[in-house]
Amino acid sequence: MDSLQTTQNSNSLIIKQKTITAHRLLLFFRNDNKNNRNK
């Protein structure tokens, strides 16, 4: 029971980290596009 809970917790942590990384990448690309247009 305990190990199952731990697995679920670490899985949700990984998903959160992946989501955060994806958002950062999106923001980075958006900013990059803005900078390219301004040149």
C-alpha cells in the first residue's frame, strides 16, 4: 500500500515538472518570436 502511494506521488511530481518545463519552453519560444519580429 505504502509503495503504491509513493509511486503515485512521484508520478504526479514528474508530470508537474514536465508541465512546467513545457510552459517555460512555450513562453521562451513566444518571446523569441517577438524578438525576431522587432529586428
